Amino acid sequence: MTIKGKLIIIGGAENRGESSLNNDQEFENFIENGILARIVSESKHGKNSKIEIVTTASGVPEEVGADYVKAFRKLDTTNCKVMNIGTREEAAAAAIVKRIQQCDVLFFTGGDQLRLTSILGGTPFYDAMLEKLRSDSKFIYAGTSAGAAAASESMIESGKGTEAFLKGEVTTTTGFGLIENVVFDTHFIQRGRIGRLFQLIASNPKILGIGLEENAGLLITKNNTHMEAIGPGPAVIVDGRTIRNTNLLEIRDSAPISIDRLTLHVMSKTDVFDLHERQLTLITSEEFKL
């Protein structure tokens, strides 16, 4: 898929079904890590850009939407609105499609990624979003948590971190398909999810696994070939092309998985990863230098 627009993938700030941005200090922490500010600076009109907050994934959409409007207003944005879309019928409304056509940033909150894709996938909302990404190099799809997980073609649906090293305990489904041959996982270190990527990559080493911690963000540009770390938190990349052997085909379901030789990369702020060549370039951020 040819994508002219930008993807900003964030490791997450909400727990499913509830808002976690509950006080001013949490707002400040989330804003000060630079990810929201980077969204604004990367957008077509900066602080005057039209930003639409999509709360479809959340179980408390009004609360989460208000949280993010407040957060973006702290960055002096002048035109930030909320789309509380809860049904496929609402996702087909002409007024919603027009808002997408006119906006500069679509920001998808956390929650349940299956709810997000099942409500929005294949609707006029989705078609309008895809057209913007294909035609407008300044348009931004930004997603945190569920909004991040849903961006890829293959999407993790479920799988507990504590059981992810057991065969069959991780399930996937189809995401929005905005980027191919990549799968994103979020809340990565906090929830011990590295085993989820190991199992998925062992089952298909063509796929690149990317795990983001909650204060990590990635900016993906240049037709999905250039990926820059934009938050202070780590992003862990799992490349399975170097796998020599695995017991995946020899064991029963729920048995532990063995993998011989995976390649891991860890990105921090300002590092760049070439998604086509699968090469990491370390670029130490000025704020972290001695």
C-alpha cells in the first residue's frame, strides 16, 4: 500500500475501559515526553491544525475524549474535536466523512483494538481516512495503545504476557492495514509482553515485531520505510529472519516454545530504523548527551 501520510504509533496511556489520565500531573508527564507536541509540530498547520480525537476503542469515550482535548489544549492547539463513534452506522455518516476530509490529524485513543477495527473497518470513515493517507503527505494517523495496535495489517487481539511463551496462547486478527509486514504491541515492558512478539515472529519470520513501552513513540514516514523514535521510552524490535530453528511445529498447544537465534534491537529517542533494509541507526539525542 502506498502511504504518503505519516503514522505516529504510541505505546499507550490508557487501561482498557477506563481513563488513566486522571490528574494534572499525569497530563504533564504525558505531554512533557514530547510525543503530543511532536504530533502538533508534524501536522500541516501546527497549532492551528484540525485534530480529531477518535474514541471508538474506549469503554468511556466521553471521559477519554475530554482528557485528550485538555491535553492538546495545553499545547495551545486551537481546533481539537472529538468523534465518539460507537456504531458502523455512525461511521458511515456524511458529516463524519466530511470532518475526516477536512482534518489534519486523526488521533485514536486506547481501549479495545477489536472494537476499533470491527466498528470502523470497511466503512466510509475508513475509506476517507485511507484516502487522506494516500494523497496528503502532511496528514497524520496517530494512535495510542489500541489505536497503535490497529494500524498494522496483522493485529494482536489477545494473549497474556505470562502465558505468551506457550504455543497457541497469542491470537491475532486483521488490523487497518496501514503498514504491511509489521505487528505492533503496546504497554510492552510494563505488562511483560515480549513473549507475544516472540511467538508471532516465530510463526512467521517475515513479520517485524515492534513493542513500545507506554512513554515510547514512533514516527513512520517516506511510504512506511523510515521510522524515528520520538519519545524517551524504549521501543523493542524483534526480527525473525535470523531464526535457525524453532520447536513450534513439533509441540502441542500450551507447550513452551523454543527459538534458536532471534535478532533484537532497542530504539531510544531520535534513533532511526530503516523498515525496508531493517537496519537501526543510533542517533543520540542532545538532551541525553554528557
